Amino acid sequence: MSYQENIWAERLALRGYQVRVFCPETRLGDRRPDRYEIQGVETRGIPNRLLYAESEVGSLVLRMNPHIILWFGPPQRFGDSLTKLTSDITAPVVVFMGQNRRMQAFDWRMKGLRFSQRMKAQAYRFIRGPVIGRAMALADLTIANTAETPEILSLYAQSPDDLSRVLPTPLGFDPDAFGYHASRRVRIRQEFKFKEAAVVALLSSRFAPEKAASIQLILDAFSAAAKRNDNLHLLVAGLDGGVISAQFRKDVAAHPNGHRIHCTAFAQRARLGDLYHGADIAVFARPSISCQEALGTGAYGLFSDDGSMDWLLKSEMSGLTFKAGSREHLTEALLMASDRLQTGDAIAARENRAQRSEWLNYDHIIDSVLSHLCRSVPRLSNSVPER
């Protein structure tokens, strides 16, 4: 799993922390990680809406007498019982939020919203908003995972002081799975028999109904760009046994450049890291954990300018953005990126991009967050293990 809570747990355990993860019993499954403990908690609620009512997490956490409490995803309401025990909490608390406008509308007062969007924003405000406000009031530090998140959080904060403790910090990549290694790139390019001149664009996604539009957008843009660049290929990661995947395979079978579209099944982190090494351009039309992971392997980013991903590209050396939802803009961006990658020393350029993306390495992100926390909570300094 590449969700940030899993990576944080793994990397903190490697630093010498004793880590225990609490999660809803319904999401525990058969996970038995080697490096840290995981404990399921009984909940009520609506799991398919990611809403979990619980009454035990707070007391279970305090029983551990922890040095730090990390709370991921307060909008799911799992962990809200912590906010009822504020006077008993002595450890610093960090909460993690990732709201972005691709999820839904949040401010029901915005102009141009449909009635259904206003109702959804109001429902979020009344069902999830209160726990977001309580979590921010409790937190010594609130991590905002997209550039848009702080503004959205302002709708639910209980006071301006709560907003002063918000730290914009992107998701990152696991360096063990997605750190750049030249030998991995050579191996995967040989596996797919890519010629030296081939420029490979990556489409990595869950093939779920809510992803169908962005998957189609990337395929359509590739189709247009492939007519103008004979060296352009598309590497597709994430196909499964579902309806969206079945339709995609049919489209590829009938595609005039289908021999340049290379499809692979859903893969775990190590295999994904290999695939990302094999690609030159990572194309993402909506927010995804994989954006940062692909950048970690040195791929050139091509991201939608929707406000959630473009802040990851600090210069055109690392990547380009395209107009959200625009096939024409994405087609031209693909061709422009392809031209750039076919000039100069490709190996040195890839190594340079990987180095530019090191700020997204989770070890760097954890260092940054803990350093910020130590400055704001001085008593914590002596309890943070060195790397």
C-alpha cells in the first residue's frame, strides 16, 4: 500500500519508533506488517462512504502513552473520540488533510454550482466539517497535502489560530520502491523491448468508474500525438478484471497504433517502481499518489493544472502542466515533452530530475514535519530518534 499512513508507519519504525496503527476493523483485512503493529477497532457507520463512528480510539491511543500522535483523515470521523479527551492528551498531535476540488465542491456559496453540488457541499459541512474543526483545534500541526487544502480547511476551522498551524506538505514517495536507479530503467526497457529512440508516456491508474474520464483523456491525447511522433509509446499500468479495463483493452485492440500501447495489470509497489523507471513521461489528469512516485523515479511530469498537482513541478526541468480536461492541450504538451526528452544527454537529465524530486522523498518529508513540530513543541526534541 502506498497511502501516506502506511509509508509514515514504515519509515518511522525504521527510525526506531515503536509504531502502532489503529484502523477500522472493516479495513483491517489480512494486513500483518513486519515493522509495526496494527490494531482494528470496532466501528459503526457507512464504510463505503468512508464514514466510521467509534468511541474507543482515544482511550486506546492514550493507553500507549505515545510520544507523538499522527491522525490521518479526520473527515472519515475515525479518531474523533480523541477530541473528547483533550485535557488528557500530553503528546503532540499532527493531523493530515488532503481535500482538493477534484473531490467535490466544498463551499456551497460558490457561484455556478449545480443544486446537487450545493447539497453535497452542505452535507460535507454538517457531517464531516465539525470533526475537521475539532481535529484542527486539537492539533499542534495540521498537514495540508495539496496547495488547495488550506483554503478549504478555512471553511471548517474553529479559529484563525488553528489555521496558523497549517503546514502545506505534499504526499511523497517511498524511496525503497521509487528511488531512482539507472539499472532498473535499463532492465524494464529491455523487458518491453523499447528501442533507444522510444519516448514512453505512462498512464498509471486504478481502472475504476470515477477514473474513466481521465483515462480516456490520456488515451485520446496519446492517439493524437502518436500520429505526429512515430517514437511515442504509451505504457499503461493498473488494468484489472473490471468493466473499464475491458473497454480499454477493446479500444487498444482496435487502435491504429495499438502496437505502441503496452498494457500491464495492477501491480504492487516494487513492480510499479520498475514500470515508472521504464517511462519517460508520467501523465496524470487528476490527483494521485502515483504523481510523486513517478517523479521519484526521474520521470518527466505532465500534470493537469487543476491546483492539486501543479505545485509538485518546481520548474520546466521537472515537468509541464496542461489545461485540465483539454485533449488538445495535453496532446501539445505530450509532443513538447517528447521533443525535449529526445535532445541532450537523456541519462544525465533523468538523474537530474530524480535529484530535483528528492524533496518528495518521504524521509525528507518526515524530517521536515518532525523538525517543524520540534520547533513548535520543544519538549518533543529529546524523543525524536535520529535517522
